[in-house]
Amino acid sequence: MEAEDARRALPSVDEALHQAAVRETTSRLPRPLAVRVVREAIDAVRERLEDGGAGEPVEGLVQAEVRRRAEELAARRLQPVINATGVVIHTNLGRAPLPQAAVRAIAEVAQGYSNLEWDILSGRRGRRDTRIEPLLQALTGAEAGLVVNNNAAAVLLVLAAVARGREVIVSRGELVEIGDSFRIPEIIAHSGCVLKEVGTTNRTRPDDYEKAIGPQTGAILKAHPSNYRIVGFTESVEARTLAEMAHRRGLLLLVDLGSGAMVPSEAWGAGSHEPTAREMVEAGADAVMFSGDKLLGGPQAGIVAGRRDVVQMARRHPLFRAVRVGKLTLAALAAVLDLYLEGRVTDVPVWEMLHRAQDQLLERAHRLAEAIRQRLAGELEQAVTVRAVAMEAEVGGGSLPGAALPSAGVEIAAAGDEGLAECLARALRLGRPPVVGRIERERLVLDLRTVWPEQDEAVAEAAARAVRACRS
């Protein structure tokens, strides 16, 4: 077909939208987006034809271009995925999954009106930031507490409220980058405080802090190095020692706790101790800041627990309004904190996953491997190796770096096919629902520590589909 004839054969947007293949491809998109995808696809094919590229029927070219663009657009929309990476608190996959109690609380508050900023007792205007304070007081032992939209905001707010224009002393070993290039020194600078570094990367002593305190000092900040660990010739100063020093000199001790653990990490067999918020409050910290969606297992939030006057300064600061949370976050967080207060820790999905026994995961892995092999019965069954294996998972979310969790899952490989793992990973990502695994030694690995048992069937079907797509 000549280029001019091919261009004339291009369908209109309306004609293309009525083609069965295009309707199926764009079925997951709202109509305005589907129209835009089809229009852009037709324009792209027209440009190809004008550049001399043809060789295929125009209808097929348009449908292929619509499919490519629709899949790309659909993949960018927020959607559920199956996490088979073995990383329990996976930052890129939404961190902590919420317990059912939190999901119900969100639904109850979302579908109607609530007392977000209305006091039921007095019938007057109330404050949203006090809704969760009694729960934080009970769990951490702090005098007061408030909630903002993430831990970086919590640190920024507290620094700006209590030490703006003054020096904040931080150990060089705690000047961490907390994710996506957000660094403690930059947060301190944006809060209006002046960073004063003490010690060295691997060793900081009490005397280093003492020498750094001067007339311009406003606070000492202890930042938990959540996402890395220094081993060997190291030394750091405990929060209790810093609190005593700070209070003796009329200063505040602020603690960026990071992960937000509410129960000891030893409860699930961790090889090292993750400090809890209550421990930091009891050590004398004037304000403890931590995340809501890491080891706490709740929604994205930054939590401040500490002395009443310090929290009140943060609450009254103009920045607080800019970083406050909405009713859905407050509802979810309250439900999660209720579970802790009721002693129902394993109802929090993060803690349930951390407690999973390796032998039980291995039993599931054998069943899953067999389910995949059954779906590949015949020629494809011989083309790949599907087997249950023991492996190691991670806590993730910057919590307990280097701490391995004994786990189990399924490994899929093919001798001599180095590209199979990448192909399988892509096919699984683009499936419905998307399944995210990991690649180790040119093998695709599906770690079951982060997969719900009720998802095993979907994983088996997705894995078999991916193998067929990559080996056919």
C-alpha cells in the first residue's frame, strides 16, 4: 500500500474506538483518557506513514499503538500489586499494608461526615490534631502527641518550632539520607536551624557534644541511622546520656526514631534491637519523631510524641497547618494504635509477616511450585525449572538494615537462557494483577513472606502466564 493510500485508510477516532480490539485494550481507562490514547495513537501511526514506514495493515498498526499507549497509561495509575519481593516494608510498593480494622475505619469516616474539627461534648469547633493524642500518650508514655503527613515533616516542624535560628548538634555518624535524596542536613537547613556536626562518621563520644554546646545551641538531635549500619570500630552516645547532658545545659533532646517500632524487635527473632518510641521517651527525649507506615504498620504519617510544652510549640507553629493530615489518615492510624493497646499486634500485617515461620512458608512454596508446574504441563514444563527453595527476606523501610529473615519461595529458571528472568519479571509486572518478584543469579524469585496465602493461586496463574509468554 502506498503511503498516501495508507494515510487515507487511517480510521477516525470514533471508528477506532468502536473496534473490538481497541475497546478491549482501553477498557480499564475512563473514556476521556481512552479517546486521548486513540487520538495520539492515530497521530503516531500517521507520522510513521509520512516517514515512509508501512509494511503492515494500517488497522493493525493503530491497534498495536493503542495497546502500547493504553498499557503504559494504565500501568502508571495507582493500583494493587502482589509483593513477592520478600521486602516486608517496601517503600516503592506503598510500605506497610493496613490491617482490616484500619480499612474499615477509613470507610466509616470517608462515606459521611465526622467530628474532624467539631467537639461533640461542647458543640463547638474542635481540633483535629487532638483526636489521636490519648492513644499516643498511652502507647509511648509521652505527655502529648500530634500527627503530620510523614516523618520528614515531623522533624522539620519540631526543629522549626523549637530551635529556629539556633544551632542543632548532630553526630556525623547520624547525618543520614532518609530516602529519595532527603537528607538530615537539608531538613535542618530548611527548618531555619544551623547544623553543628560533632564526632566522626564511626565514633562520637559524650565529650564531643559537650565541647560543641555554646550560647547559640538550641537542641541536640539524635537521628536513628535506620537505613545503614556501621560495624567495627564504632562508638555512639545513648539517648539517656544525651538527655541528661541537654537538660543540664538547658537544652532539648530531639530524637528522629525513623521506623516507629512500638514493640521490641526481639519479639519476632530479629538479630538486633530496634529502639521503641516508649524507650526514647523514658530515656528523657523531649520529642520523639517517627513514621506511621514502617514498623508501626499504619498509614503514611509522621508522629511526634514528647513533652507537652514542646508538642504545643509544634502545634502552634504556622508550618503545622501545611503538613497536617486528613480524616482518613487519622481514622486509619487510630485503628492501628487501638490494636497495639488491645495487645493484638499480629493483627497488624507487618508484624504478622515478620512472625511467619520459615517451615510454613516452605510448605506453601512446594504447593505453589507444583501448581505452576501443573499449569505448564507438557513441553513448557520441561523448558523451565520451577522449584521451592529456602531464601532470605528483608524487613525493609530502613528498619534493621542487614537483618535477614529466613524465608522461602519459588525459583524459576532455564539453563542457558540468561534473559528469561528479566522477561518473566516484566511479564509479571504487566499482568493483572501485577506481581513483583526479584532476580537473583539470573533466576526469578517469588518470596512468599510478603504474599498472602489467599494470593498463591493468583501468583501461580500469573507465573504460568509469564512463562508461556517468554518461552513461546
